[in-house]
Amino acid sequence: MMATKLFGGTGVAMITPFQNNGDLDFDRLTIHADRLISQGCGYLVVLGTTAETPTLSADEKEDVLSCVADTCGNRVPIMLGIGGNDTRNVVESIKKVNTGKIEGLLSVSPYYNKPGQEGIYQHYAALAAVSELPLMLYNVPGRTGSNISAETALRLASDFEGTIIGVKEASGDFDQMMKIIAERPEGFLVVSGDDAIALPLIAAGGDGVISVIANAYPSLTSTMAAAALDGSFVKAREIHYALFPMIKAIFKEGNPAGVKAAMEVQGWIENVLRLPLIPASSELQQEIALLNSKLQQISA
């Protein structure tokens, strides 16, 4: 199936639910994955940044993926987050991926090392050389310390067409994103990695969003993205501006503290994070609870 069919629309960067003692909460994870699918989300992104992946052991990561895959039952595609700043290690991890459970990979640009553009290109070229699955670039300079330029993204799209199938863009640079959209090969996806700009990016020709807020509001988010992709911008704008105050709120104290607070207010999870992340402050939780009350009225 074409990548646009697999990974267009709304993907969800899934949170990882924990019990009050800090252990994985597989019952909540099962309920959460099923809820995302039943409320219209097009694909699930497992073990990304929002999942608090750096604090999960190798066994826990495998258990999380198995739980989501079993719950999903092939109803929607699964994209696995797999990245790092040691290219050899990421290559070996990709070689070991269980391709029977997932349909694609999302790989963040190497962080902390701050490679130049040629280093970024060679990193992804090494990943593409061993990947049996479609691979999406993830550009988030605020976390990695370096930017995947439009020129590098386009070079990778052209040189590895069919393997490198898109970019999750969270640079905030619309000039860059529009250059990629304007010059990309046919079928190369440009997906928003930032909920706040999902609508304008789709309007500029983008292909959807990998969303954080959809963890808490899957129906609203998926309806907004679907309407925008269909050209129904009046409806899309109405939902976007209803969600916008909550989008701003959930990122005030970092991700996923805010979205977990929103989900806890709704009764979906315990509000537990693993250090070094901590739950949202009481002031922010109160703000989120008030905004949630307004959104629940819209959702009804």
C-alpha cells in the first residue's frame, strides 16, 4: 500500500500509561489503543518521545509494542519510533525489528552530537540501507540541537524513494516546510509534528499530523485533520480553534506532562510520569481541567 494511504491523516504519538507504583499499566494501554482506533485515528506511533521511551527498558519497549499490536489487530498501521545518536546502534536495532508487528519506522535526527547536513544525510542513508520498512524522518531541532534542512530532506527523499517516505516536521520553519512540499518527489509525505500548526501545514499541502493532543481528544483531532485534507476548512478551523487553547496548555510544562494531565482529568490514566519528568503543576492541572470541561461540551 502507498505510504500516503498508510500514514496520511492523523497519527498519534502514544503516551505510555504507568501505574501509581511506576510500573507499566497494560490494562490502560490496551483501552487507550482501542479508543484511539475506534475514534478515527489513522495510525498509531509507538515508542516515540511522548511515550517517555528513554525511561523504558528494552523488555518494556518490546512489551509495549506487543500490547499495542495485539490490541490493534491490524485495524490501523503501526509506526515504531526507533532512533538515536549512535548510527551503528540504530542500524542494528532496525535489523532486529519484528516487521510482523509494524508497517513503518519513525526515526529522529541524531541528537546531542549536532551533526552537520552531510552527517545527517549519511546517518539516514545507513538506516535506509538496512530497513525493510518505510522510514519517516523526524525533524525536531528543539530537542535534537540540529535541523534537517529542506535540501537534505529532499536529497534523502530522492535518493531513497520508496524507503524514506516522508518527514515529520517540527522545526516551526514554514519556509522550510513549504520548500519540501513544493519540491518533493511524488508520494513523499510532509507531516506536522506540532499540533498547533497541523491545520496551516495541511492547508499548505501537507499530509496530516502525528499528534500529541489526539491522545486526549482523538475524535476531535482526527475529524479536524480529515476535514482539512478534504478541503472543508470552515469545519477544520472551528475544531482547530476549539482545541488551540488546550494545545497551548499541554505543552506549557513539557510533553507528556500536559497531555497526561488532560487524560487523567477524563479518567483514562493515572497521572504518573517517570523521572526526570514530573506531573504538571497543580496550577496547570486546574487550567487543563477547565479547558477540558469546555472541550467535553464540544465533543458531546
